[in-house]
Amino acid sequence: MRADNLIAEISELLNIRATSREILEILTRSRRKLLVSEIIARSKRSERAVRTHLKLLLKPHLIRREKVITRKGKFAYRYLALRTHELIKSVREKLLRRLHRLEAHMWGT
């Protein structure tokens, strides 16, 4: 399955918004880790929107971030997409957690 198709499937399963999907696609296509400013430049989205959607992608572990120190000595993060097998594993875990919550609700526990 191609990366674009995989991201489309994941987006549908997890109800990922268009901007989050676009950011995930940008990170998947990139051969390196990207700063927020680089994601903004590629997506043409506002800084606030990019930061919000990065948080949404971090929560279910669909992307990863690494701390870096910029040339100006400031603290920042570089973001990267997970490898395909890691991404599928994260999605599986997220879906299983949802299923367990549904079952618990159904059985009243």
C-alpha cells in the first residue's frame, strides 16, 4: 500500500481532519525531521493551526518529535513521521483502546 493510501485509510479510521492529514503527508514525504517553520512553509497554514494539529497527531503517536537547539540557541522540536510498521502499530493500539472502552461501556464496567 502506498503512503498516501495508508494515510487516507488512517485518516478515515481515526477521523483525522484535513489539516492533520496534510501535515502527516508532509512529514511522510520528507526525508528528514522538520521544524514547525518548515511545516508551515510547506503547508501554507498558520503557525497556530500547525501547532494545534501537531499536538493532535502526537497524542495517538502518529508522529514523533525530537528536542533540538537551534542556531540561535533556542529550544525547538523537529517532527518526523513514523515508519509504516510503527504507524500501523500505533493505529492498531488506538483502535483497540477504543474497542475496549466500547465493550466496557456495553457491559457497564
